[in-house]
Amino acid sequence: MLYREAGDFKTTYTDDNQTFPIKADRVGYYVIMAVAFGVIPFLINDYWASAVLLPFLIYGIAAIGLNILVGYTGQLSLGTGGFMAVGAYATYKLMTAFPDLNMFFVVILAGLITAVVGVLFGLPSLRIKGFYLAVATLAAQFFLVWLFNRVPWFYNYSASGQISAPERTIFGQAVTGAESLPAVAYLFCLVFLVGSAWLARNLTRGSTGRKWMAIRDMDIAAEIIGVDPLRAKLTAFAVSSFFVGISGALFFSVYLGAVEVGEVFGINKSFLVLFMIIIGGLGSIFGSFAGAAFLVLLPVFLKNVLVGTMGWPTDLAAHLEFMIVGALIITFLIVEPHGLAQLWRVTKEKLRLWPFPH
């Protein structure tokens, strides 16, 4: 077996505490990065970009953000769609107000603006939690959608109420607008996904992450041992909203190009991202990727197999998709609350000890 720890010794605390302590994991990570940056851009086409790769990258960032809030801090949120809308509309206003501003900085600033909004709507978490906090964030979702629909300034007084992303370039290549190439859009989103995963991984493994998890496990005990619940919860809302805002900015500017807030960033978007982290695994960065990949690939698989190959009606395949997702959520909540990430973790543990019993 290749995946074994035999002969893989650690001589320093730094080596023992690295993200991928097993050599096979590190090699696999570098191979994935090499393929993602060096191979896929030369093979990608419009279908794979629009159907699989761009949605996976963008939803992966959103899932990481929501997982920080729900999985690591235990603060249930149903306002993800509204915060994605904040990122999208912040991007639109920045792109139209500052046409010479680099697109990379536009997305970062949109994430920071969303972080500020997230902190404001996270203030109720200091007094309420659980179901009541979910209702409060749900109210934030409806309020933000109503705000962007009813205040013409956000969509520059357009008669249709729709916002469209102007064309912007990165290193001379169009990344937004009709002239953008799939490979350029893919690499632009991939950079943000890798950066978000790296930042989230370091935050959750450090003192900030330990404070979040202490609040999640028992907030009263955490406060007794010196964790400031005000700072811990608000930083979780800020970091979570930052990632969600970046995903909303990319979803609008790079993926769709034009959106109408009620149709794109409604309550269904909040539930979709929540389902991703439930199926993928709460409190796991890998689980965010796994859940996003599963819920992006499932509709594509059903459409190609049931509709394209077997000739099923499209609406029947869509209903079957809802049934499968619902059944999986119930199954994971009952049988394996930590989702696909825990199944992957158990599989690796068995491989490390094979053929001995575990």
C-alpha cells in the first residue's frame, strides 16, 4: 500500500503540525495544484467552465465561508444568499464608480464591504442563538434582497433593475464581459479559491479557530476560561461574510455577467450553500469542497444520464434531484453528521493501518 506512515518520521514540531503531515497527502496536494493550474486551463471549454468548474470554485468559496460560521462557530445562518448579493452589488458599484481599479482589488473590496455588513447583522448573535439566530439571519436575507430591489441607487437607476458587469481585464486578458475566455475566468476564480482555503485553514488551526470552536462547543464555559464571545462571534461573522462576499462578487461578475437579485440570490441560494456544508461535513474545509462538488455535479450527472441518455423529462429529473438531496441530508444528519469529510477521514485511517484491524 502506498498510503502508509511507515518510515515517515517527524523530527520537529513544525513538521508534525503541518497541514498534510503524511508525505502521500503532500504529494497528492501538489499534483492537484499542478493539474489545476497547469493542465485544466489548456483543456477547458465553455461547457465545462459554465456547467462544472466555475460553479464549483465559486460555491466552494461560499461553502468555506458558511462553514466557518456554522461548522466552526456553531452560529446557524440562513442569510448566505443575501450576503452574496451584497458582494455582487458592491462589485457592480465599484466597477462602475472606479473603472480603472484592478478587478482583483474590486473583488477583495467587495468581500470587505460584505464583512462589515455581516458584522452588523451578526450583532443579534450576542444575545440569541440556535433557531432564533437562524430566523434573524433569515430576516437579513429578505431585507437585503428587498433593499437591492427597491433602492434604485444600487442598480444605477436602470429601468430593468438588472445589473451587468462591465468588461475588465487581467494582464491584458478579459476576465468579465462577453469577451472573457473560459480559461481566464477559471484561473481567476481558482486563485481566490486557493487563497480562501489557505486563509481559512490557517485561521481554523490557530488561536482564532480554537476560540470559534470553544464558542461552538459550550459558549458559557468558553467565556469562563477567557474567550471573549463578542469578539469571537463577530470575527466569525466578519470572516464568513468576507468569503461569501467574494463568492457573490465572482458569481455576478465572472460567472453570470448580469443578475437580478430576487432571482439569483434568493432564499434558495442560502439553502443550497447550507446543504453543501451539511452533506460535505460541518467544521471541515475539505467538507466544503466535497459538498460543493457533489451538489454541482449531481444536476449535471442527472441531466446527462436521465435526460440526455434515457430521455426523461427535464422537470422529472429536477424533482428527482430534490429527492436525492433531501434523502442525503436526512441520512447524513442521522447516520454521519460530519458528512463526506468524515467518510474520507475514516477511509484514510483504514488505509494507514491496512491490513491490520482498526
